[in-house]
Amino acid sequence: MTSSIVSSPIRARFTLIWFLLTAVVSVSCNPGVFNVKYRYPRLQGSLSALKEHDDRRQLTILAGIDLPLGGTGRPDIPGLYYAKIGIGTPAKSYYVQVDTGSDLMWVNCIQCKQCPTRSSLGIELTLYNIDESDSGKYVSCDDDFCYQISGGPLSGCKANMSCPYLEIYGDGSSTAGYFVKDVVQYDSVAGDLKTKTANGSVIFGCGARQSGDLDSSNEEALDGILGFGKANSSMISQLASSGRVKKIFAHCLDGRNGGGIFAIGRVVQPKVNMTPLVPNQPHYNVNMTAVQVGQEFLNIPADLFQPADRKGAIIDSGTTLAYLPEIIYEPLVKKITSQEPALKVHIVDKDYKCFQYSGRVDEGFPNVTFHFENSVFLRVYPHDYLFPYVSIFSLSRCFFALLCVVTLLSISPRTHKTKFLQEGMWCIGWQNSAMQSRDRRNMTLLGDLVLSNKLVLYDLENQLIGWTEYNCSSSIKVKDEGTGTVHLVGSHFISSALPLDTSLLLISLLLLMNLFLL
């Protein structure tokens, strides 16, 4: 997701602090670790699902916070990582999307009638109920937080009423509700690969009304969103203002084995080369200086890389693919495909350039390298920007036909659609920003396609960001700012509670029988 104040390129949305009687409830007034998991099982996304996702979207200092991760980070499935956190006293578990492109943290609340109550992700959803938490408090309209996030007093919002919020996404989805303050529980780093429970009070949104992809119609539903953006309203900013953490965090999304690392705190190993963040921008914008394909640099006008007029590149872990201005996209794709002159490129699902190729992609196609200020570069390998084509068919179209000579991936128990991996078909993950709306045409947005298998470090204390290639299934070293000691923080993976899908076994058996009979 993107910033709750300014529209995002690709997943454009905007946030309005609006007083709506139908959406507001009137009331009286050391480093740490998070477990995070990829929202979608491996290889279970269609090309249309990818596009739909990106369009939406678009005391002392602790030693650190460890947020255990899960998921694959592959570019061929919607790139959403989620974490498990505790909220309230006594604490209850909530699964929230981890998003560096937005600021606000919110969860679905008990008053919500359109909120999802179950998920196909194998997790148990929970509706937050402030009456069941001894530490929960409403945030009133005269609270400083309400003034700051709304830019001043809200018309009609009185002191004895709760402070409302409304977020509207570019695809029409929205979440509305009111702000509450409660204790959020997380894991504090207590030693090498060891954690202890810690907590801090955080103001977050209590979702009372959801629409579009956020309502009960979404099969892969979560409890909410955990924004790690730059604004003062984000959880990391709130924890930092109370002296519990530094405004420094890092993530390493494991695109090979699933899971990864997400830690709040100063990373001392591995060493990361940093580039400045563009000042006065709502997102993590950086100054890109050149694009290289193989050994050749693209001939691109220098003014394209200037940060003014929404230029420059945005780093966003909540976006799946990578979106480039047409002046970069066209020559880049041409150079990639020209490596294999016999390729027959065709359009799939209206937006994706795909081709048949039976060789090893890392041997047949070039690396793509983005260069940034301070001589920092980001290299993307063919196995990152090329991904197998996944198609979805109705079961009735496949049982008794030879059209399904493909690899069976999964079956949705609610839609009865089957997903297949078509042998030898590869699609290009780079997307053309010119195909977006007018205000997004010159945007460069780098998502999980380029961020997976890299440790990405966000240093908001010094307004820097950097990355390095890394084994995200290993560990990093984080410094305890209070004692000066250094501790190991390891990778994590949140296991799904999904049982063995017997329907998958049944369909596989029927397909095999069908092949023998024919």
C-alpha cells in the first residue's frame, strides 16, 4: 500500500480525514523482531491478480524489534508480506500486512459488518474489541494526534467524540473508522537469536467499515495493515517518539525459501551502502542516475532522473512488480529480448510480454542494474524479473480434455478455479508506467521484484536508505543502542494452519487417470 496522505504511483490512493456520521462512533472521552509471512502460497497468482494487487495498492532504547517474516517474495504472485502482532490487555493475535508504502496502522473492529471473518491463508482472523482490552482507549477529536493527522480541527468533530479516519484507494476500496490507543505487543531482541516479549502504546485505526478488496469478499483477507512509512503517525515513529526504538529498520524478503527478516534497530552486519532519501517526499524516494542492461547503459535524458515533478524512484515493499517510465521501459525490454533473436514475444492478459523459452534464463538473458546517488547500485537477475506464466482455468474445462497438459498448482475451494503453470512460458516483470493514469506516467516504482533476496535498510534518523544482496534465510547483527552489545537476529517464517488440501490430491488423481484413459 502507499502513503495515506499522497497518492501512490501504480497503487494510487489518498487518505482523507473526514467526519462521517456513518463511519464514526461517538464516545466519551531494546531492537525488536516481527514474524512476517508472504500472503500468498508459492506460485499461486495469475497475471491479472498481480496487476489488480499493484493497482490497489498502489526506560532505554531497545536492542531491536524482531518481526518474523513469511512468504516467497516471488514476482509471479502478489507481493504482500504479513506479520503476527499482539494487541490489547490481555493480548490477542492479529495478522497485518507489512507495508513500507503507507503510514497508518489499522485493524478490523467488532462494529464492522462488512469486514472479513475468515481467510483462505490458513490464519484465524480477529475483530478488535476495545471493551475486551483493559488498556484500550478512544482517541478523541481534541487529541493532538487527531489535530496532526487531519491538519487541524475537524468540522463537527467534538471533544466527546472519537477521532475518525477514512482511507480511499485508487481501485475504489476503502477503510473507515476511528482511532484508538492500545498496547501493541512485539518481540524484543534479548540475545543471539533470542527474544523476549515487549510492548508499547500505539494509536491505530479501528476499522468500522470496509469496501472493495478490503471487505468480506476478499478470500486472502488479513486483519489489517501495519504501515512502516515516514510519517509521524506510523508505528515506528510512535515507538521512536516514546524513546523505545530508533527510527531505523530493515527487511530481507526471502524469495527462494520463503519468510525472511524484519527488524527494528541499527544493523551492523552486513554492511550496507546507503543513498540519500529525497527530502520532503511522502514515500521512500531516491535519486536514480542510470540504468544498465548487461554491460550497456541505456541512453536516457538526464532530466528524467531529477526528483522534481514526481520523478525519481520509489522503493516500496508493498508493490509486487517494478514500474518504469516508457522512455526506460521500451529500450530495456528491447535489449532483454534481443539477446535471443528467435523469441516470439506476445501479449498476455493485456499487459504482459511473454515468450516460450526452454533454456536457463540466467544464462540466456542479461542482468539489469539500477544506479543511484553515492555510487549505490541495485542488480536484478533474470530469474528475478522473468517468471513462469500462470493461468487459471475452470475445472470443468480440464477434466476431459488434453488442453491441460500443464502443471497443476492449486485449487481454490471457494471459486473452484484451478491454477496451472504453463511449461516453458516466461513473462517479463517490468511494467510500463505509461500504461497507468496520467499522473503516474513518469513514475519509477521498485517493488518486490527487485527487493527480494536483498537486505534493505531504512535509516530515518539520517534520511538514508540502502541495500545489499543477502541470504535472507540466514541472520543479521543488530546493535543494542543502550548497552552497545550486538546480537544476532535470524530469519523467520509463520506457518500456515492450512490442512492438506484433499481436493488437490483428488484433482491430480483424476488428471492422471484421464491421461491414461486417453
